[in-house]
Amino acid sequence: MLSNQTERLNFASTKNIPQYPDFLDVQVKSFKDFFQLETKSDERGDEGLYNTFMENFPITDTRNNFVLEFLDYFVDPPRYTIQECIERGLTYSVPLKARLKLYCTDPEHEDFETIVQDVYLGTIPYMTPSGTFVINGAERVVVSQLHRSPGVFFGQSFHANGTKLYSARVIPFKGSWIEFSTDINSVMYAYIDRKKKLPVTTLFRAIGFERDKDILEIFDLAEEIKVSKTGLKKYIGRKLAARVLNTWHEDFVDEDTGEVVSIERNEIILDRDTIIDKDNVEEIIDSNVKSILLHKEDNNQVDYSIIHNTLQKDPTNSEKEAVEHIYRQLRNAEPPDEETARGIIDKLFFSDQRYNLGEVGRYRINKKLGLDTPMEKQVLTKEDIITIVKYLIELINSKAEIDDIDHLSNRRVRTVGEQLSQQFGVGLARMARTIRERMNVRDNEVFTPIDLINAKTLSSVINSFFGTNQLSQFMDQTNPLAEITHKRRLSALGPGGLSRERAGFEVRDVHYTHYGRLCPIETPEGPNIGLISSLGVYAKVNGMGFIETPYRKVTNGVVDLTSTPVYLSAEEEEGMMISQANIQMDATGKITAENVIARQEGDFPVIDPTKVDYADVAPNQIASISASLIPFLEHDDANRALMGSNMMRQAVPLIRPEAPIVGTGLERQVASDSRVLINAEGNGVVEYVDANIITIKYDRSEEERMVSFESDDKTYNLIKFRKTNQGTSINLKPIVRKGDRVIPGQVLSEGYATQNGELALGRNLKVAFMPWKGYNFEDAIVISEKVVRDDIFTSIHVDDYSLEVRDTKLGNEELTNDIPNVSEEATKDLDENGMIRIGAEVKPGDILIGKITPKGESDPTPEEKLLRAIFGDKAGDVKDASLKASPSLHGVVLDKKLFARAVKDKRKRTQDKDALGALEMEFEVKFVELKDKLIEKLFLIVNGKTSQGVMNDLGEEVLPKGKKYTQKMLYAVEDFAHLSKGQWVADDVTNKMVNDLIHNYKIKLNDLQGALRREKFTITVGDELPAGILKLAKVYIAKKRKLKVGDKMAGRHGNKGIVARIVRHEDMPFLEDGTPVDIVLNPLGVPSRMNIGQIYETVLGWAGMNLGRKFATPIFDGASLDQINALTDEAGVPRFGHTHLYDGGTGERFHQAATVGVIYMLKLGHMVDDKMHARSIGPYSLITQQPLGGKAQFGGQRFGEMEVWALEAYGASSTLREILTVKSDDVIGRAKTYEAIVKGESMPEPGLPESFNVLMHELKGLGLDIRLEE
């Protein structure tokens, strides 16, 4: 282990615990797979953005004359860095371009040549390395959605009369839903899109099983009998399975066209289920039918009676009638012709355009119904429909099982990539529509792809997704754990998901398939409980969107410890016997226990070790990150553990964080995967360190140096007091010294709730569980003044205040320190731009940014005009519009920023022209130097070797085969960035070096081009600001908050409370050696809450503090009581922490021993400073004229109905009258009262409350004539 990294004593008994997967994989990998920037275009495969383009292109016009094809897409580097976007309120995005090819298929358009063009499609928000998106300056997270997987689901429900009804629902990826279900009369109907119902047999006829015979043959229900007089006599007494129809054709003349049309007529001779007798035989023979269908005489008949019942209900007799019937049902209109009627069913379920099961849907249907339809076939087939109906009939006859819709094989995860794909699909479909329209309009003229495309279409869809979608959320950035948890969250809400109101108990409940996949503990309390969950620590989302968890294979009672664990989805896990991770086994993995407790679906059998199929990989596999961070979780009640894991996310980063003495071993991984800290990238030496930067000289081989354009030194900037989304601050400090050797992955900085590379959300405090003068009644907390004095729980909070300068109708606003009617004292800290100086202390009411706005007024008189002309403008035509500090703001100015657009006057234009020229020259030199450096390095590599033929993107040979390399030959190459094909030399090692060199050259070239674009933009446009805004001024203010009475604190076990009293250090209870405790908690908060984990932690923490050691006690595999006792004995700490305390006030010993130790406490984000609020006068609501409510509106406290009753009960009539009138909405009265108070006069009589007038108007609005008579 590294010198500066804490070595923890680990209590885990489980060996061979695998490495955790990267905790942010679910976001980062999904986005990478969506964009596929690293993949070559011909290897991109059918996923992500490439697939979305391929689904929507090629686009043709209605006459198929023009074709627009998609070839490839690529992106330019972002214009601004992530930090610049956050400061300026911009979106961190990349410009997306597509290479499109337009050609004409019409031979008459000879002048139309094939055009290949790169078309700009708009800017697309790009994911930052930490898995977030910066949208309009705010970091957001796209939460993964847990939704019903496409496929077929079989379920049952009960009719009011108790009959069981069965149904099969086919849910596609896109397209119409179709449901097959039974009713109380045992008839099967098909419902299309949950609206229109039709008998299943009608659907069968429409898809090609036209006659009763075809339908009955599917289910093998009837035998066909040839009609003959002698033959039929044998079958007297048997039941007909199908109608006997007499069919003939009639000709008639169509009145409109005069054509002779033949139509088919049917007459029912005998209905179904008729029992044949002698008379019937005659009728059958007379009707001229060739054969009849009879019921088969076997046991199968009863099972399939539903088909016969449905045929009875079926109003149709042929395919034509069936499709027309379906058309009428769906469209409520007559079909214009047979073709249209046929088309409707095809379009709904059998066409790629409208219907798609997706790969997942096809896989699930094949799996459920035992079909082997190829995966490419993503529409319904006739076979699917028949098999579904057959399965449903088996279900009715209790020969099959219904599906459990909460089983994780029926729910899948839609990650960021998939959600973005869907939005792109919507945007491209809209774009395709406009392209088609534009193609149709441009008939005979020559046009290019750029003329067809409107870039705004795509951007607007994507922006509205990031801005308004329920799953695109403002990131919870209180501390690194909150960030990482938010990115790993799974929500069942959102578009295409559930809604809070409709979600019942079952959906929210823990299911046995959640084991190792979704955490059973971490979920919000409140209306979203169970709908929002967290991914397990080892869980991964597979290619189809199902959650998988790892297991070790077990064969004949031997656990395979050598190979990597197998990842199983919920479906693959069905029926398997799975044992726990901490079963007894020897070094080879052979299970030594006689019997083991296993898990099989929802059951826990005790079995022989040879019957075990798999074993868990780790005891904490079941839980999420937050739950895995609670030591001794196994001793806590689940409800309290839930609160504990939720409250750790609200812990505020402290000035001096401290890693817990008692941890679980997960702290380091959380800190490193949160991407907040700076880690060394390789072996090297620290060259320079200060508070802001760390420079490291990395060791590099000669070869690495040869192919790189960067120097060996790399400088890292440390983040200083950066504001987070929640107003907490990120402030990193270096933890390496000049001259230190570093190794790959070593942590170089700490801060933002981390210490020495470990998560550190709070502080270790000496605690006593005892009552203290009643001050810790009802979970309140008593704290020592030393904690406040030593800044143990002090945190820094940063707020930013901004002011926009706009151009108004009356003229431009202006930032200035010369503000009318304001004293010099008030503006002493403002600079010439009206911005407060850095380091100034701010109190409520101070001016932060000075701004004046032109004020409209009546035309000046001629005299005034003259005076103005002589003495210049008077100050009266501007008004003060400065930004002032709000009532509760106390702090120090940390930083200020001013963004402005470029001003466009003649002088400025000339200056810009010169500046642009100089810039072009400067960068031209840089480009040439870069190319020279490339050629120099390249020549060193290939000197003396022979070319194998190097070609550019277009396939032209640039460096001919067989020629020896010379410098002249290399200088002749114009563009190295597009040399992509062919071999440089014969040996592979050199080729790889050359390719790496050119790859690095491209990156460097791209960076330079990006820098040039940025600098040009700065000169020509200035800072990018929203429309109508000329300048944007921002001031950052830091507030240092010590622990106060009223702040909320909590431990990790759901033990939360409010600080009730801060006691002098010397008055706190002290130990026998004279050490006062830091915090006193109420012992009554433990037994009823059943979170004994905190007591274990307290005792072990004391031992750790005395021994100077830190521990890792993983959940479900932590320290046993014996191990803790051994450590307390070693540390000289009383067992169970039971010790006598002494009263700090009197020095007397308390009567009973109390539990004492060291507990890890957090300060939560609910601070009293944010909640304290008072109002004298302030804003009023416009309609009711009553004071507004809430701190944000500077509102008052509501005096509600019950409070009025209280005053009535006391008979306090004058107080009551005052509260309901002058203190609320008696507009005239309150003005007079204020005046009376100022002048010291007696109070006026209250008048009419405004709410009375509102009531009057409302009654008048109802048409009642109401007059108020004195």
C-alpha cells in the first residue's frame, strides 16, 4: 500500500472478493456506446446513434426521383471547457455533422450530379468524464429508467362474479399493443390498443386462416368428412364443428361505372354445434357442399371449447368480411376498398415502419413461447399470434403459469444512451418529414443536402429532452456519495413508466430477483418509495438492458475461485441453487460445511453442498453503495438503515474532513470513482506543488516520447472553492510534496468530503450515551463548545449572485459605481464596473453589483432642455437597479466575473480586423511548427525504410509503394491527418509507432484548430450570452458556517437529531482520566429504533482511536463481538464501552455507568441558517393583497383557521381583528398603521379587508347583484 493511504484492518472472513466494477459505468459506458466516437464508421454496428441514422435514412421524395443517403457522422471538439460552460450558463455540447449523399434516379434530370456534403445538424450536449451533462450552466444527470420489457405477458384477473379471466399482452418497442383475453362467457377477444375488441377468430381470418376449417385445423379440433349419402348416415348423432354454408355468386351493375360486378353470397344451411339427424343429411346433400367438419371425439375437445365459443360469436365468414370488420372497428368508417382494409392490419403489426418488437422483444417472445424466429424478424408473425393463443388456452386449462410482472426478467433498464437514441429517432423522423416536403417542392432545380436540412429540428428535440424530461434531473451534488448515487439511480417513473398515483404495493415491494441487482434498503421515504431504487454494488446492465449480478460457479461442492465470476440475469438465475459468499470452505474452494443454506427463487432450502450451482461473490453484493458504507448494517433495523443511507447523501463537506475509524472498506473506491480527486496517471516525480497546481514529471520510454507531442511534465489544476449545485463547496488541497515519487492511481489531492483518497463525510467524536439535564430529550443532541471552537463541523457554502445588463426601450442599462441617491459609504467597495471587490465582507442590504436603468419620464420643458444642454444630463433620468444582499446573507466575496458581448462601432471593427490578422499569423506559425515537428519525428522513425504504399481517405496513393523515404518526400505531403489507408513500412512495430504518432498529431491539430476558433469567436462576438443581454456580472460569496443550535446532525445508522445546546467544554461529562466527551446522545434513541449498529461502531471506534488504527468491517461480514472484545482489551478500553462518567459542573460521579466510545457523525444540509426567517413588511399577493408565504418570497407566517379559533377561545378580539385586517389585507389600514407607528400616534380603526372585495367580485361573477350598504 502507499505511504499516504490508510491501511485498514479488515474483518472480512470471505476471501477472493472480486474487484468492484467502475461505479459510473452505467452512465459513461452507455453514452460511449451511443456516440461510438472511438469506433471506425464501418465497425459501428447497429446500435446507438449510427443505428438511429440508418433507421431514418435513406430519404426519398414521393416520386422516388431523389435519394438522400447517410454515409457517416462526426463531431467537432466543444467550443468551451466544462468549467467555462458552468460559469457562463452555457450548454457543454459538441457540433454534430453528418456526411450525406444526394443523387437523382430520374434519367430526365441529367444536369443533377451526385453531391456528397458535410451537413451541420445542430449541437448535441456531451457527457462530461464524470457522467453528467452541463445544460445552461447547471450539471444534470439523466437517470436510467426501469420499465416493462417488450415481449409477451400472460396474466389473470377476476371478474366481479368471481370468474377468472386470462389475458396475453404483447408489448412492442414501438407500435400498437395487442391483447388477447377471455370473458365470462368463455369467448376469446383480441383488443387492439386497449380500445377496439374483436373475436380472435376474426383476426385469424384476416391474417389468412379464412375458413372455419383452417381455424379448427390450427388446434386440431375437427375431422373433415366427404359428403355422400351413405357416408353421412354413419355420422348421425355427431356435432357439426363448422357451419354448412350454401355459397353462390350474383352479378349486378355498378350504377357509377356501369361495370358488371360479381359478389359472393352466403346462406347458412346448418349452424355450428348442430347434432346431425336424418333431416339434416338431406339438407347437407342439397346444399352442394363437398365436405363437412365434425367435432373430434377426444378429451382435447373440452380444453378447446373456447375456440368453438369464439367461432359462434364471430360475425364474419371469410377473409374479406374479416378485414372489413376490423377496419370498421378501428376507424369507425366503411373501408373505401378491399386493399385499404387489408393494409390496416399489415401496417399495424407486420410492417417495419409502424411496428417493432426490438431485439429484446423478439428474444423474450422466442424464449417464452419456445420459438426460434430469427432475431432480425422484429415484427409479429402469424406463428407468434397462433402460439400466443395456444399458450393462453393452456393457461385457461391450468397447464401453464402466469407471468410475474415484477420479476426482473420482465423489467429492463433504459440507460442514457437508449433514451438519447429514442429522442434522436423522434428528431430525425421530424427532420425526414421536412426533407421530403422540401424535395417535393424543388422539382426541376438543382439543390444540395444543406438546402434540405433544418438544423434546429434536431436541436430542439434534444434540448427539450434535457430541459424538461422527468428523467433529466438537476444533479444532487451535496457530496461525492450523493453524486455517484444519483448517477446509479433507477426510476420506474417518467415517460413510458409508471405514475406515482397508479403504482400499487406490488411494484414497490422487494422481489427476490432484486438480490444483487437492486438494493432492498436504499429508496426514498414518501410517495416514491420503491419506485426509485439504486443499483447493487456489483450489478451491471447487459446489452439488452437486463440487470446482471456476478456469481462463482460451483461444481460438485467445489467453488471455482480462479476464473472470473459469471454474470447472470434474473432469467438465467431461475431455478438455480445459490449459496452465500461466506460459507465455510478450504483453500481450494471445497465447501467444508455439511449443509449449506441456499437460495432458490423466493425460497431458502438447506441443502447438501453438492447440489449448489453457484455461490455469491461477496456478502455486500445485495446492497447499494450507500448501504454498503454503513458498518454493522447487519445489526440495524432495515427502516433505520434506509434513513442512514439516505442521510449520508445529505452530509455537508467539512473544512477538515476525517475518514471514519470504523469503515466498511468501500470508502476508497467511492472517492476514486466519483471522479472528483486527481490521481497520478503513471510513475513519476512531483516537480512543483502549491495550493493551486501540482506538476508531475512522468517517466516515459524513448518510444513514448517519440510518438508524443506533449512534454513529460503534466500540470494539474486544483479546484478551489467551486460552488456545487447545492451550494456546498469543492476545495481540493494537495497531499504530495515536491520530490515525492508517485505511482499510477495514487491520490494527489484531498478535500470535498475526502481524506487521503477515502470518502470522509463527517468526523469521529467522543460520545456518551446518557441523558444530560433533559437537553437531549426526543433525539436532541448536546455538543461540546470545543467542537465549535476547533471548527470540527465548520463548512463553507458558496452562493453566486448574478445581474444581467439588457438594452431597454429607453436605452441601455449600465454597470457603474455612480448610483443616484446612494451614499459614498455604500459604494466604497465597488469598482468602476460597479462590482464589489474580492475579499469584501458582505452584510444584508450591501450593494453587490451597481446598475442603473434609464427611467421613462414626460417630455422636458424648453427651459429644462436648455439647462440640460448647458450643464449636461441631470441624474434624474436613471434609477437604481443594483443587486443588494438578501436579508440573511453574511459572507465574504470570493470571486467576481464579468461577461460582455463585443461592442460594434467603427473603431472597434478596425481593431478587430487587425487583431484577427495577427491571430491568423500567430496560429499559422504554430501549425507550421507542429507539422515540422511531425515530419522530424516521422523521418527519425522511417529513415532508410521503403514505403509500402500510403493512401488518403479517397484512396489516392500519396506515398508510392517501393520508394525510399526522404525528408523532401514527407514535406511534399499536404495533409497528414487524412492518411488512413495502406502500410507505411513492412514491419508492424514501426507501423504502430507511425500510426500512434499521426493519431497524436491529429489530436494536437484539433486542439490548435479549436483554440483558433475560440480566439476568433472571442474577438468577433465576445462572450456568448442569451439574446437581449449585453453583459452578465456574477459575484461569488462564501459563507463559513460553524455548528449552531438548530443544525441537523446524524450518524450512519439513521440516528438523527437536532443540536439543542452547545455546552462549555468544562461542563461536559468527563471520563475517569479527565477527558470530556464531545457529544452526548440520548440512550432512549437506541432500543425502540433497533439500530444497535451504532453501539458496535461506538465501542470499536474507541478501541481504534486508542490504538491509532482504522478498521474495515464489511456489511454482513463484519467484526464479531469476540473480535471487538479482543481489540477493546488490547486498547485498554472497558468492554462494551461501559464506564463511569463524572458531572462537569459538580465533579461528582454519575450513579450509573454509560456507554462511551467514538462515533462517526455527519452534519446534514438542513441548516438553521437556511431556515430562520422573519418579516415585518414585505411583498403582498396581487389579488388577495395578503402577504406572500415562504422564505424565498420574504413572506409571513400563515395565521390559519385553527389559530383563529385559538384567539376566539381566549376572547382576544382586538388582537384577532388586527391580525385579520391591518397585519394582512386591509390595504388602506396597513398604510395608516405604519404612518401612525412612525409618528407615534394612536392606532387607527381597521377598515375592510381586500379578501372581502375578492368575495364580492366572485359573487358578482356568478351573476348575483350584491351591494354593500352602509
